Amino acid sequence: MPDKPGLTTHLNLNVRGLPISATLGINERSNQLIREGKRIYKLGLGQSPFPVPEVVVNGLRINAFRRTTCRFSDCRIARRRRCAITRTQGLNFAAEDVMIGPGSKELMFILQLVYYGELVIPTPSWVSYAPQAHIIGRQIKWLDTDAKSHWKVTPENLAKLCASDPDRPRLIILNYPSNPHGYTYSSAELEAIAAVARKYRMLVLADEIYGEVHFLGEHTSIAQYYPEGTIVSSGLSKWCGAGGWRLGTFAFPAQLQWLKNAMATAASETYTSTSAPIQYAAVKAFQGGAEIEEYLFQSRRVLSHLAHTLVARLNQAGFDIAPTHGGFYLFLDFAAFGPALGAAGINNSIDLCERLLTDTGVALLPGVAFGRPSSELTVRIAFVDFDGARALEAAGRLSPTEPPAR
């Protein structure tokens, strides 16, 4: 039955006209074009190409019928997540410091809901940070970056923003290795950013969902330098190939238990619990072991080789891009090709992606979706349109020092 005229006016103003997530939108459009018989290269949606490790799958299989009780957050997964952080980064969290949710995306939404402060988002950034704030009605302050600094936050530009209103409560989201550009921070850079955050009592949400796919396995958390003010966010989607399982984690310092408690209250009235069988399966992932370490080694090996090969070829084609550090993204600026593109009627990132899709079948996301200026000719590449299971199998047949074939 069709809606009566005018009923859309009853929508919350914060969601009226809000489009579907850009990443989901490009995936749906790509799939539709494929169904129509077109050859599409799906470089828009950033989903891990690798299968879930068998040891984790077995954990789900075993617990699928045993674990049916709805629990807010199982203590065993919290302990294992705590142990995983301690093992890989030397951070000290107790089991009660870890909050489990149906994906880190949901936890981020609830954090913005309960924390009343200005949200600072570096640009370019993941496509859902700003829409979440818009839905809730939070004020956003974009923190500009540039290609010369590899699109990273600098302590200077962060201090400049904070000094403009030093007493304003703020939360900054620091995502690295980054979606959309794949760069990360050195220990010295993190220490300098942490010093600014501490000076201005700024909360840091360290979105480290790609930490385990740092190409060298050397991810460092800013929580090492600003433990009292940092929440560490992670999950299973990017490093464990389990995006559809929807399990995310937040780890809080003792000084932020008041914030964790507020989030737990909101969570108890919304999602209540993450799927119990998936929580038990996640224990297998977070406890590590030889199979998980081999899986991570080969995943990093494949992604690193792809990233460095793509960077080399793109630079040969006239781009200026430095090698990335982790994840599965590249962020390109077509500014050098601006005159030629303008002559073809392409004057912004949306036009550019539309023409690339219709003329070549290559699906990318425009820079404007990541908070960049609408006139900028930037795009994100997600280089995950390949068979991850075959890639892992082929890489496993090589010696540890032998690069995968191109």
C-alpha cells in the first residue's frame, strides 16, 4: 500500500534525505551491473577477500547449538581479547575493560550517542563516521590533511584546532592503517599526537580494525602513549575475514569506565548481546596460535605485494603516491590529469567515478564520500576483487622469503 502524501515529513530531520552508506551503495550498484551482464571490477567495497580461518569456523560450528543463552558480553571473549592486545601490543587491559558489540560500527554509534562533545574527524576518513554523527545530531569538526603528509594527522594541525577553543570537550577518531589511504603512524608521530591530546584532555578513539594487517605485523597503538584517554577499537571483519559475523570490540582504560558504563546502559536497551556462538568462535581468533599466525603472515604477504605492485604501476602511469603500510586501500589524486579530465567534462570526484564505471567497468569511490572537497579529483581503490582462498593457498606453497607472483 503506497504511503499517504506527506508522511515522509514525519521522518527525523537527521535522517531525512540521508543516502545509504557509500560503500554499500557502490557494492549494490556493481552487483546490479553484473546481473545485467556487464564486466565490473569491484574496487569499491572494502571487504576482506580472505576466508575465515578454519580454526575459527570450527569454533562457530561447535558452539552453534551449545550456546543459545543471550548474554550481554561473555567474559571469556573479553579475556581473550585482552590477552590478544597484551600479546601483540603490550597494552594492559582487564577483562572487564573490554566491551563486545555486533560490529565495531555499532559500538562507535553508541559512543557518539552517549559522549557529549565535538567529534573531530580527519579527512579523508571512513565513510560512516560523519553520517553517524549526523544521525545523532553531533557537531563535526573536520581536520584537514594533505597528500604531502600522506593524508595523516599532524600534531601541529591538531593543536591548532584545539587551541581555537581549548576547553571544548572533543573526541577524535584516529584510524590506522587507514581506510581510505592505507598509511599508518610511526611511534614518534603517535607520541607527538598523544601529547597534544593529553594537553587538551581530548578523548581518542583508536580505530585499529586494520592493525593486524599492517604489512610488517608491526602495528603500534596510540594507547601506549596516551593510555588514560584512548579507547582501542577492533573486531573480526578486516583481519579475520569475518565481516558478516558482526563482532567488534572496544577496550577502555580504567579512567574511562564511566564512559564504558554509559555505553553498556545504552547497549542493554538496544542490541543487548552479540550472537553467543560467534562470541565463542571469536575466542579462537583472539587467542592466536600457529594457525592464526600463519593465516596473518600469508594475508599480509599477499596484501603487501598487491599494494606495492599497484603503487609502482600507478606511479609509472603518472601518479605520485608513496608505498602504503597496511590494509587494502589506495587513495589517488587525479589532479595531474585535471586539464584533460576537465576537457572531457569531468570536474569532480563523483563525475570521475561515474565515468570510470560506465566507460571501463571499474567501480571506485569518490573522495567526497570520505570528507574531501567536492571539487577534488580524489578516489579510493579497494584492491580486494580477487579470490582470497586461492591467494592464501598459492602463497602457502612459496618459501617465506619468496614474493607472490604478479
